[in-house]
Amino acid sequence: MPLNYKAPGVYVEEVSTGARPIESAGTSVLAMVGLVAEEIEAQQVGGGTIRKATPTTPTLVTNWTEFTNNFGGLDQSMPGGYLHQAMYGYFLNGGSAAWIVGIPVPVTTSNNGGANDAVPPESAMPRLTTGEGYLPGATGDNSVRLSTRDPMKAGESYEIEVVESEDKSDGSFSLKITSAGGDAHLIPNLSLSRAKNQRTITDVLPQETHNVLQAEILEGSGTLAERAPAVGTKITLMAQPASEGAVTADSASGPRATLTPARFRGDASARTGIAGLEAVEDVTLVACPDVVAAHQAGVFSDDDVKAVQSQLLNHCEMMQDRFAILDGPPGMTVQEMVEWRQEKMNFDSAYGALYYPWIQTDEGMVPPSGHLAGLYARVDGQRGVHKAPANEIVRGAIGLERNVSRNEQELLNPIAVNCIRSFPGQGIRVWGARTLSSDARWRYINVRRLFSNVEESLLQGTNWIVFEPNDELLWSAVRRDVGAYLTTVWRSGALFGRTPEQAFFVRCDAETNPPEVRDLGYCIIEVGIAPVKPAEFVVFRISQKEEGASSSAA
């Protein structure tokens, strides 16, 4: 500063001589778009309850209590929707902050006005019950209740026939299960008893049918052997309306007219839907599990799902600082998932990842995106954004819709379908870390998210440069500040190289800023970083060591 003192004395001046620290931007703030009731039942401060409208613009919540205060608890979730279950899984797995954009659906209540009795009218999401049926035993009582674990799609059905068992022991029987598409599956040698190591129907059926069907042995007269289902008995499980006032997926009015991809897409100026997230600056993850819920209920076609998920990816690519977590539809076999990915959802984007299959929780089968968003946040906090969000336990998952084998994953992993798998003694883990990009440079989720984080950190931390004199002093300060930040990133283990010089470079000098560039008002800074990439395939090369031969380690 210029010296302009008039009176004799001692003066103190503070002089800035150090670097301006660049702080790392946040990496784990979720934005979730999903179905909500127009109104929820809420507790009043002085006691009692009131009904209040749910927010429809981006609303910040930092824990489960804040979410329920705004959108209701699990008992007030939209029938057929998964927003509440997804957010519960998000916080359970380590998530701490989220922006919720609700898509309101009208709700009516029964005569007693209880919130738990809320059912959607014709304008709401259609809800189909789990199909169910009963197998009678020799004593005449119904011995077994069979049901589907999750809501069935319109037109879906299962024919179940009791056939003779190869095991001739008392009470043994087999089941032939035929789907609406004609696929038949035989489950042999079942029993109602665990005696003599027999295969109990309640244990075997969910595993054999990949958790699609479940069984319950009912109370009745006679022994378990006497109550075994009679050979030749046939029942059919079909989708039925959930309750009076609800609608089925083939309703001619209502759902198809009101629940459309446009409602998920939203409007930026009105701050609704996915477009409404453009005004929220700190979002880094986005998900929309209810789009596959609409597909599950028969309201959305394949093209509708593609339209909404494309909008999610386009939003992330436009903003450049966020990443989309996508769900596949439920009930798909591995081959069906391969066809879905290659023929219908053939996205090519580094800003999103797709996961399969759905996970089983205490609330039933749910899309995995909410739980995985929380897992992303947990890994970011414990290890850093450079660590792939994989080989980590999914908290709250007690099973999977389908157990994927290694051979099956060999079909899915190359086409960027990240599998969730169950390992004996190791829990249910995410076992894939790929983006939807065909570009090998952006194959891994952690690489894309690391670059987004570095870019956002530099953007936020270098605002002081604007309108500074564009000369050698500025260029030197830029190299110093950016270099100091990238050194910190390297020390955290996010960059590859034994030295900072191997891990990154920063160029800002007369070569990057010649006179013709400076005349236009530009200051060009070139930055290169070497990201670490995950060890996706661990290969041990083992050979026989000859007797007496010496070995050396590098």
C-alpha cells in the first residue's frame, strides 16, 4: 500500500504473503425426485394433529426426522412409490444432507380420516396388491398360503400346480410354477416339516424363485404330513386392485393423464421436478427411484422411463458437478437386464451409473438408488471421493431380488450394469464401479466424481483472480495456490505418482497467456491430474517354485 503517514509514530500494517487456500468442495449432497402426497398428517406443537401441504420445490433435509416433518413417515408414503424407503436407506447408509423435490399426488382418506388409510384416487399412482392363493391339504384345511412378495404388474400371473415328488416320504410334494409368459419351473421334493433334513417350502421357495414368491404354513388340524397339498391341485396368482378406491394399471383415465414424464422433468422457473434442481448449487448426486415404480405399476412405458432417466443424465452433464444413480426395473432376469441395457437404455454417459438388482429390506423390495446414495456419502467421508463406491456393505439390505453369480456378472459388468451381490459371511455388497460411458478414460465412477470435485473446488477457490492485473505476479500466485491445493489432493491418495510432479501439473505463464489472449481479457490456466483407478480385477499369478532356487523381491 502507498506510504501516506503524516504524524511521527509507529504503524502496523497487515500484509498478505501466503497462498490463498483452496478448500475441497462437497461431494455427497443428494437430490431426490419422487412421489409425495399432497397433504400429510403432522403433529401440532401443543398436541393433536393437523393436515399440511407437502413441499413441491427443492427442500433441504439433513436427517430422517426433518424428512418426516416435511413429507411424512413410512406410514404416509405414497402407495406404489419408493421415495420414503429410498430416503430412509439414504440416511441409514451414511447420507447427511439431501434436497427433496416432491411430485404431489392427491390423496383421499377413509371415513375415519386416518392418515394410514390414505389411498390414491384415479389421479394417483396405481397400486396392485401381491397376488395370493391357498393350497388345501388332505384334511380339507388350507395348509399353505402362497403370495408374491411385491406388487404385480398388470397382466402378470403365476400358475402353481402340485405334482408328485420323487421323494416318496410322507408329506413330500413338488411344485410346478408357470409364469404368464409360459416359462415353467419345477421345485422338487418340498415338505411342510423340517424332519429328516427335508426341504421346507418356506425356506426353499423364495430362493428358487429369486424372492418373487413366498410361502406361509397355516395352522390346521392333522399332522404336517397329512396336511401336505394334494397332487393335482392348481391355483393362479393374479394382480388385483389393492383396495376400494384404488385403481389398476389399465385404468383408462387418471394415471396416464396426470403422471407423465413431463411431471418428473419439471420446470426450472417454477423450481419443480428435475429441472428445479438447476437452482440448487451444492447438489452432487441425483436419483429418481419412482420412475421405475411407475414402470412397475404399468403407468410408464419403457420409453417413458428412458425419457426421465435421460433427463437425469442430461441434467448432470449440463451442471457438470453431479452424478446420477439409476435403477433398473424390478423382476428382471439377467438376460432381460442385458436386453434392457443394450436395446432400451443404451445410454452413453460418464455422469451416471446403473445398478441391479433391487434389494430386499424390512419394507419389502425397493430400488437400490437411495441406499447407494448414502453409501456414496459414507465412502466419501471415510475414504474420499477418489475411492470407488464398491466392495462396501449396503446397510439395511436383508436380501436381494435375485442372487447374481460370477458367471452372470460377466454378462453385466462389460455393459456397465453394476451388480449388488451377496457373499457368504461378508454381507450384501456393491460389486461394480462403472459409469455408463464407453470411453475408457471415464469408465470408473470415482474418476468422474474426482474430476468433478477438483473442477468445482477450483471454481469456488479462485474467484479472487477475476479483474486482477493479468501479469507475471498473478500467474505466479495462481500456480502457487492451485499447486498447493493439488498437493493436498495428492497426499490424500487421490492422485497417482510418487511425487507431486508425477501426479499433476499447473501451467499459467506467458506461453498459455500470450498478448492476443490477454487482449481478450482471458487468463488461461492448464491443469492436468493423474487419478488413481480401482483394482477391478485382482490377478494372482502363481507358479511352482523349484527346490533350492532362490527368489528375490523388487
